[in-house]
Amino acid sequence: AQSVTQLGSHVSVSEGALVLLRCNYSSSVPPYLFWYVQYPNQGLQLLLKYTTGATLVKGINGFEAEFKKSETSFHLTKPSAHMSDAAEYFCAVSDPGYQKVTFGTGTKLQVIP
Amino acid sequence: NAGVTQTPKFRVLKTGQSMTLLCAQDMNHEYMYWYRQDPGMGLRLIHYSVGEGTTAKGEVPDGYNVSRLKKQNFLLGLESAAPSQTSVYFCASSYTGHPNEKLFFGSGTQLSVL
């Protein structure tokens, strides 16, 4: 069975500071990994995904994530937070042979001016 | 450029009432999904469909029914609403359902059951 753990339901950073949102997964096979973002009163939209190949994945709005197999992690980072980054972020995993995506519980990012 | 459209956006029900949530997509996607989102629990899959005329249970299907009579529409029904069904409901779709494919989400329906 696959599962996702997001450490920290709420994260606060100052504008211009580094954003680090943590995600660990469990999967019996090499997984596909995703980060989705949800802005207030909107549906989720894809930030980035890892399927195969390069382990450092770049997404929209300056976000990136690195797949670390040895640590079973897929942490999301952004060098400099912007006020518009305030949202809820969801890590998700799917197995190649399993047509179902499992979502983490989400991390709400607050950006302090 | 509508994408995935959900109606209604908000609804308040009394315990025991019934209702149907409508999801429509204009991207010719084969796969459609209904999720519920609850605080601290992320998104949980209720039901999904791999094509017109098909439906399947997700991880939390009890108390819900679905239908996919047309490829572009996926309906979620609550026959007898309960307070435990107070949640935000999201519809999503994908073209082939491949595990590495991104999901397209609607903007959600906020349902309160009193």
C-alpha cells in the first residue's frame, strides 16, 4: 500500500525567506510523485511531478522538488517566498500499477510580510 | 476554456435530505473522480469512473452513489444526507487515468448537513 506523510500542517515563513515543505512517502515500487497547490476557494492544480529521469524537478512559480529514493522523500522548496505563495500544498503519490493517487493531509503555507 | 465545472458551489441540507452534485468536463477525459476534503485528512477518493457507463468504489464510498451516463458528466448523489457528510467535494478528471498523469480539478462544492 502507498502512503504519504506531510510534516507540519501549518508552516509560516517571512516574505523573501526559503520555503521548505516536507513530504515522505511509502511505496512498494518506484512511485510517481506530485505536488499540488490549492489557493483559497479553488480546486487543486499541479505544481510539479516526478515520473522518471532527473530527480530534481522544476515546477511553476519557482518551486522545485527533489526525489530522494534513499530517504523516501520529495520535499518542496522555493528560494524566496512571495505573498502570492500563501496556499495549501498537497503531496501525492501513485504506484505505476495502481490507478489511484494517494494525497497527503496538506500543509498550509503562511507568508508573513 | 472551462475545464472541470462543478455545480452547485454551496449547499446546505438537512439530515435525511437528498441531493446530486454535478461535474462536467469539456476535455474529452476518460477518467473522472469524486473526492472529499476534510480538515487534517487531505483528499479521500469516494468513487471514480474509467469511462462512460462505468463506476467504481474508492476508499470512502458509503452513503454515496454515482453515475456516468455521458462521458463528460459524472454525478455524485447523496440519498440520505448525514452530518458526517459535511465536507468540501471535488471532482477531478484525467485523460487516460495513467498513474503519472496529472489530475484536473473543479473548484469544489461546499456542503453542510445540519
